Amino acid sequence: QVQLIESGGGLVQAGGSLRLSCAVSGGTLDYHVMGWFRQALGEECKFVAVVNWIGDRTDYVDSVKGQFTISRDNATNTAYLQMNNLKPEETAAYYCAAGMAYGTLPQTPGVYPYWGQGTQVTVSS
């Protein structure tokens, strides 16, 4: 049974950085895109970033462009989200997800059948 396991969350001061990891265990997800989403308390789950299978195409929500970087290492079945210059309003549970996208870079959570358990990111002011 394939599982996605996130790590790297924590408490950071505003302006700080964190690197989230998403490891695929129990199998492989070949040809799947990997996405990151976040959900703040009381809000819906929102798209953050996505990377294609090869790792040469990415997309981001406008608010994190130039601030976050998504990447993946297929040799280790791991995806990453480097987050710089974090802001208090970016406090949320961050989730990685995987799905087949057939050439697209989907931003809709419903497209992704595989999800991790989430890792909390708290940014203090």
C-alpha cells in the first residue's frame, strides 16, 4: 500500500525558511505529478505547488512564486518544498499529494488520489 509521508514542518519566525519533504513508501508512483497543498485552521485546502514526473515543469499559486520551490528526486521517491521568507499568514497544515495528470499540472485537490497525513508549519510574528 503506497503511502506519502511528510516531514520538515515546525515553528519558525517570520522571514525564516523550512524545507518540507514527502517520501513515497510501500511502492512507487511512477509518472505521477506531486503537489503540495495547505490548509489553515477553519479554511479549505488550497493549492500551493506542483511538479511533473520528470521534474522540469512546475506551477505555483501566485502568492508563493519566487518564495517557494518545489522539486523531486525520483531516485529516492521524495518530493520537496523549499519555503523561504515565511509569513505568519502561511501558518497551516501542509499536505503532499500525488496523482496521474496526463501532461497537466493540476491545482484541484480532487484530482489527487494519494495524500500524506500533513505536517504543521507555524510562522510566528
